[in-house]
Amino acid sequence: MGHNIQQKIENLRNTLHKYNYEYYVLDNASVSDFEFDQLLKELQTLEMSHPEFDDENSPTQKVGGAITKNFETLVHKNRMYSLDNSYSKSDLLDWEKRISKIIEGEITYTCELKYDGASINLTYENGVLVKAVTRGDGVQGDDVTNNVKTIKSLPLKLQGDFVDNFEIRGEIILPLEGFNQMNMSRAALGEETYKNPRNTASGSLKLQDSAEVSKRPLDCLLYQVLSVNNEFDSHAQALEKARKVGFKVPETIQVVQSIDEVVAFVEYWDKARFDLPYETDGIVIKVNNIRQQEELGYTAKAPRWAIAYKFKAEQVSTLLNTITYQVGRTGAITPVANLEPVQLAGTTVKRASLHNADQIALHDIRVGDEVYVEKGGEIIPKIVGVDLSKRPQYSVPTRYAENCPECDTQLIRKEGDAKHYCPNDRGCMTQVAGRIIHFISRKAMNVDGLGAETVELLCKEKLIENYADLYALKIDEILPLERMAEKSATNMILGIDASKQMPFEKVLFALGIRFVGETVAKKLAKSFKNIDVLLAADFETLIAVDEIGERIAESIIQFRNQPSNLLLIERLKDYGLNFSLSEEELKHQTDVLAGKIFVVSGVFHKVTRTELKKLIENNSGKVSSSISKKTDFIVAGDQMGPSKLQKATDLGIAIISEDDFLKLI
């Protein structure tokens, strides 16, 4: 009997998976809604009376019901990079020129619409969905698997053979029609309506009850497959096969042969996008050939093989009421325009960045002006011009602030710097607190139990003046603070203490050295192994590190030349923070390739290109993306381009094979 029941459940599941796929992906239903609902009810009844045949990817999961109290943060196996943006044909031609220097031969491109929603990374094993993680900061995101399973168009089980284990990335969106319906029913109930589809889609993923998520008409459009052995020759081929096994891959993707064809695609969709059922804010252009993508690799922030083209931003005009000034943790001053509130691209805009004094002078922006506002890069609004016909009669040009809005110190502006600075870095409260807030932030020391407001309070009460002081705080000092209970005080001290475990690269980023972002800190930690070697390095040694430019090198030297910074580091060492790579990290590192610069080119068989680069760095070598007379070795795989070969031969650079390299280390 049990076997028959199990068989019946399996058959129902497979049938319903198929119907789901036909209805939501192919848009071609083969049964009526009534029949579908009857089968689903039958399956639900059988599952409830036979929990021994449970399957977390049953079609009944689409109805939701699982509760997630806390969304666990998970590190992405493959980092989710952001894309470089372009706004004109000349930007696209510049990109083409850059990639043509690295890639030989024909390049074809794929053009895809850039959907405006929430990015998601899905992991499938043996044909079933096992994890769904939000983009987060690109390095780690939140596990929202229960909620994502309720999205009707997403397959919980694949229809046919694909790669065994893989990740697939896409955008979770809210179609405009569904969004408007949701708002109509909210308005009818007298509830506040949602602002825009993008934020609503994103917020839906963090609802605690997945049954609530299932009521929202979310959709999932897929755009990238990642698998260990890269079973596909091209990006378009991978997506074509993904579509066949049940993923909703947009039909609008097109493979083109030239930048002119890319531009034609852009021009077409710039008008046609308004007829689409979803919001879209641009086009993504990718090099189609997967081997060429590998050859191009990544910069610190984005893939070299892809670029986003942003459609012209929406523009509105409104009144500029006042200009105020903000001081950041590095002392940089940012002028802010306070505007008459106005609707722009689905959100209410009250403030816009004015960037710096030159920008204000360039557009001659004045208080009382009617100004044109755009969403630059779709996130932070910016002022792009003035309606002079509406300028008040007695208007006067803007005089840029001469003193710090926080501490009244006279501002300075160095030669070649776009911004004004407040030099009072020790006495200016906002800078002092800003540096500590950066230090404790999630990507830096990730101190639990301590937030920005508490840091400002601790500074105001003179309990801390810098980030080293955090480690000297005592419970009885912080208990008298307003709104500070015994439990929160204990949690704060425990959080500060636990942060001593953070690895060297995080500590380095937390120090707040100008221009040393998260990725640069990682690079420097790996290259120099500990803080003493890093701070002893001269300018030439610093810029020899891949992706470390003159600006970063100068900033590190400037940081080291301030005795107060060295004093802080000594104190932090005494408190037990990590200022060198751990034994575990050092175990895989040698100095075998110290001082040697490598260029990696072609296709490899024993190790992947990424592993090869890692091996070079772990053995103290440097990886460069282009050949120059400084290059010591080229590790050449199959299909290395002829012009690279020519350049290497002309410069007399040693060309070695994958096997030669592995012997070398």
C-alpha cells in the first residue's frame, strides 16, 4: 500500500511541476485553473496524511507557510559583482577598446534587458533547488529559500537534464500589473500604498511568513549560469539550455556581432521598454564566449567582460530651498541641496547631492532656483541644471562654506582635490564618530550590539575618542548612559570583545585609510602578510602590487607618517587584534615567486584560471592583466591569442605551460 501511495504522490508532484512550468514560464497552460487546483488539493491531502514522504521541493511549497524568524547570512561561493555603467555610445566604444587589448579574434556580445528588482543567487543540486540567497553586499547575503520557493515561475525541480550542481542568478521582480493590483486593494482597505515595484519585490523576500509572500505576484527572470566545469561554450547557449529545463529566461536576449548592433538594440528598447510588463532601467552587454570571459576576468569591483548601459534617467524640476553642508569621516565636505519634495522614479525626493564647489559654480546653482533633478545611477538624486527663466529677481550667487559645519574650523582645499576638507580630524566630532562607526560596521569589524547612535553618544560623553578606546570600555562606564540597560551594555562589551577574532584584512579595512576599500585591504593583506611590512613599504613597492595605484600608495604613506595612527595600531595590537595573516592562511603561502610578475592567458586543464591566479598570489607572485616589459612569465594555456604571443616574443618574456608553472611552485 505504502509504495502505491508514494508512487501516487510522486506522479502528482511531477505532473504539477510540469503544469506550473507550462503556465508560468511557457505561458501555455494545458489544463484549466480548476483542474490544477483540484490536483494540488489532492496532493496536499496526501502529504498531510503521509508525512513520511515529505519533500521540501514539492509543488505544495508554492503556497508557503514556513516561518523564518531570522534570515541567516551566508557567504556566496562565487562573489556577486556589480557592473560598470555606461551612458553613451562612446562609453561602449571605450569598453570595446579595453577588452580588445586583452582578447584576440572575433568577439560576439549578448544584449539583455536590465530588470529592476532584487538580485538572487540560486543553488541547485541534482535537479532540485537547495538554496536561494539575496545579493547582499556581493560577498554575503541572506538565506531567503522558503520565501523564494513560493514564486510561481521558479522551478523547484528541473524538467530534464542540465548540469548536476550549479548556481543560477536572476532578478526577482514585481510585474507592473501585479504591483498596481496590490496597491488598489491596499487603497480600498485604507492602507498606505507601496512606493515602487523594486522596493516592494525586495521587501517581500524578507517577510517572515512565506504564505504572505506567496500572495504577492512575484516573478523570477534568470540571466546567468555558473557551474564548476563550465559545461557551456557561450553565455547564450547556457541560457538557452536553462530555458529548456524550466527557468524563465527572457526571450528578449539577443546575440550581436558589433558595438553598432549593440547601439541598435539600445535604441530600440529605449522606446519599446515602456510597453514591457516590468520595470527596466537599462541594457546589460556581455562578451558571449565563456573562454573569453575567463580571459578577461574581473577588476576589484566588476567583471571586465560585461557592462551596463543605463537609459537616460527620468528628470523633474523643483524648488531648491536651502544648501547645507555635511562632513564625512575623512573630513570631506559634501554640499547638499534641500528641495521642495517631488516624485521621481517612484520615490519622493527631498535632498540631492551637489558634489563640490566646482559643480555648483559650473551650473551656477543658487538657493531659490527651480532646478532639474535626475536619479544618477538610479540611486542618489543629482541636480543637472537650472531653469533660468524662473530665477528670482534678487538672486545672489552661492558662496561656498568657508568653515566646517560641525566644528567651525576653516576648510582647506588641496591642489587637484575636488572637495574641501576639514583638517580638524581629532577635534571634529562628526569625523571622530564617523571613523569609529566605519570601524565597527558589518564589512569591517562587524561589532554586534553597537550602533551608530550609541557611538555618537559615547563620543559626546567623552568615553571614547578613537576606535582603540572601544576595547578599554567597562560595563560600569556605559550603564549610566541614557536608554542603556544591563543586557544591552553586556551585549555591547561582548560584541567588542568578539571582534578581536576578525582576520587581518578586515582590521586593515576598518582602520579607514583613505582609498583602502574592502577589496584593496584584502589585496594588501595577502601581499604584505602583516601590518609592519605594509607600513614599512615604500611607494615603488606599493604600486608594484596588482591594482594598487599611486593614489592608494600615497594615502598609505600619509597614514603611516602620522604618529597618532601608529600609536593607535600599537594599542590595538596590545588589545589582541589581528595584524597579520593567520597560521592557516600562511600555511598555503610561500615566497617562491616573490618579485615575479605573471600574465595568465588561454584555457587550462589541471587547474582553473582562478585557481592558477590564486596559486601565483599564494606563492607571493603578482598577477597582471596586460603584458609589459615588467612581465617575467606568461603562463600560456590552449587558445592563447597570436598577438599576445607576438608581444611576448618581441619583449623576450618567458612563455611557460601550465605544467611548467606547477613544477615552478
